Amino acid sequence: MYLRTTRRRNKDGSVVAYSQLAETRWDLAQRRPTAHIIHNVGRADALDREALVRLARSISRVCAGGVEGPAEVAPPGEALALEWARPLGVGHVARARWEELGIGAVRRGLERPGPRRAPHELALFTMVANRLAEPLSKLACAEHWVPERVYLPEAETLTLEQWYFALDFLDSHIDAVEREICFRTADLFRADVDLICWDTTTVSFAVDAEDEAEETRRGTTLPPLRTRGDRKEGRDHNPQVVVGLALTRDGLPVRSWVFPGNTVDATTVAQVKEGLRGWRLGQAIFVGDAGLDSEANRQELSKGVGHSILARPIGKLTEVQQAVLSRPGRFHPVNDHLESKEVLVGDGARRRRYLVCRHLEEAKRQRQHRGEIVAALRQELACLDPHAPEHPKRACELVASARYGRYLSRGSGGRLAIDAVAVRRAARMAGKYVLLTNDDTLTPEDVGLGYKAMRRIEIV
């Protein structure tokens, strides 16, 4: 209930104010709150204000003797003291997905029954939640992330040693855990496991020395992991490990591996195939990039009627250059961005089935990039002094450049000139890649789209 003032404009233009005693009620017909007039006090200019003050004092005196009024609200920051605030969503979402994927059930099924159990599941769940929210080291999680930044009261009693013990437990049962989670995930998301995409990457460590001693895990002696090798990203010479990941065509993980840092991609196929043996994947097709191309890998993948789709290096193999890329034929569209043509090399048991694919958007991008390089190269050549010595410093830099050198040749008088043949050759190869498959049941469209799924693993 409140006192309100309304105004009305008369015909002569004067404005008259009226005071009313009103209260807000819910109007069922209009479905909104409306003001309900209880008493019209009268015109505001003729109102007896002293009478209203006496009425207010009388109401206050009656209420003070019976009903206590509301306590005075203090300014912000004086009445309430904020002790702590932590987000709740991370733990709830992570726990829901943890149970939905059945990770906890898989872990509990591998633990020995007994009255006393180590908190392996809680430690593993906490590390997974941390990776989803704010990836930190295990020491940082134990020291300030769990106690200070996230609301996981059950994990506040975990010690750093228990987190490490949980990782040892996971490593001891990683094969069974990854297999069960893969099957549960495939059933939950109705994923197709007919394609197994495989690729590797490197992870370096900020240490100076390599691992020297061999390691024994699960009764097997393993070579040192952190060693120096060819790095895929950058030129970091720190010790590293090679991490391999197998994914489905939809980007769902199947299994992961960790290899010594000096491992070559072409030597990992046999271990991957052995690791997936017994997983009941059916007629799974192995998909790999050009780094896996070798005769040993192709023979390994063909054992037991194994099917594969492998990319082949374009510029290094004579057969690809002479028998595949030079073969005339029309490209057929696969989708709006991809077209392909089939090329068969050899006869009988030695027949090899190639697919030449051309990505239209990539070809357009390379064509634009090549035009910019050639235009810049023309400007560089125009700046060279025609009366300078045969090998000026700038000319040597252009020849040695990875950007310009491929499009240069020696012209008349030994001067540098743009190699028109190299430019035309690059134009013919724009957006193209060559695939080799041993599965005759796959259509050219299936082969092209199957390898295109490899791009997902590059993003992951």
C-alpha cells in the first residue's frame, strides 16, 4: 500500500494533481499487476498535509507496538562480508559427462574389491575437470586450484602423492580403460568406426638432458622416452616424445600412444595395428598421411585382409610423377569442394589403385599465393643491376630462398629469370594430392572423403 499522485490536464491547459491511497494487485484478466485505488484523498493543492502526518504517526505508533518493521538496510559492503566465491558449473558439467561416458564405472570395474580403496577415481576426475576449465600442473591443482578456484570440496583432502598414484593406476590399466571408453562413446554417439585416422605430433620438455635409463612398466622393458628427434613444429632441440592418436571419422578418440622422441612415423604402424588387435572393430580402414608411406607399412596394413588409405608424396616418387599424375583423365566431382579421378597402375596382383584428388578451395588459394610470389619476384629481378657481377649477393639470396628459388632459372648471360616451366608445373599441381588404397570396394568418393576426415585429427 502506498500514496500516489496522479495529474489531469483541464481544457484550459491547467494541470491538477490528486493524491490517492493505492495498492498493487494482480489482474487476472490482463495478466499483469495493476494499481487498485483504496481511498481518494483529494486534490494535492487542497490537501491538509498536517492531517496526513498525524495519520502516519498514528499508524507508526500502532505498528511499533505490535508488528516490528523491517531492519534498516546498510550500504553495500557494510552489512555483508564476502568470504569466498567459487564457480560450480565446471564440476557439475564434468561430473555429468564423466558418468554419461561411463568412465567412473570402467575405473571401478578395474579396481580390486576391498574395504579400503585409494581415491584414484576422485583424483583422475579432478585432473580431467581441471583440463576442461584451466589446465594446470598437478602441483598447481593441489596447491591453489582446488582449494581456492573451484568448488570441489571432496577433492580438497587429496594429496599430491595420491594424484601421482592415480596416474600410475591409469597407466597400468590404460589398454582396458581406452577400449571400454571407446566402445561406450561409440554407442552413445552412434559413431562409425569404419575409418581409423592416424597421425602423430611431438611434445617437448624444458630439460637439457635426455632420458638415459630404460624404464620397466608392466613387466616390459621400454627404451627411454624423452629423446631428441625431428620436431614437427618449429626447431626446438629439447628432448621430446612422440604422441600418436587414432580417431574415428567423426573425430572421436579411439586410442593414444606415446613413443620415444626419435621415433619415425613410418615405424609406428605395426605397433598401432598390434595395439588395436582384438578390439572387434570389424572392417576398419586405416587412414594415414604421407609420413607413413613405406613398403613395410603397406605390407603390414595388408596383412589379414587389412584395408588402408594412404597419402603418397607427390614430389619424391617417380611412379606418382610419371604413371599417376601424367595420366590423362577427367576429374569427377565428389562435393562442392573436392573432385577426384581414379588411376590404376600395373596388372594382376601387383595392381595399385590410386586416386588423384583436387581440393578446389586450396587450388584457388595456392593460385593467388603463387601470383603474389611471381609478382614480387619480378620486382626483385628488376632491381638487380644488369652491370653487376655474375653472382651478386642479392641474386644468391633469391636462389637460396625457399620462397623464390623454385621459380628461378638461369637466363641468357647467366642472369636470373623466372622459370616459366616451373610456374606451369606448380599451376598443374595446385590443390592436388594422391591417395593409394588396397580396397577395391570403395568408390572414389568414399576414398576422397575418407582421407578428408584426416583433417579432423590435425585440428585435434
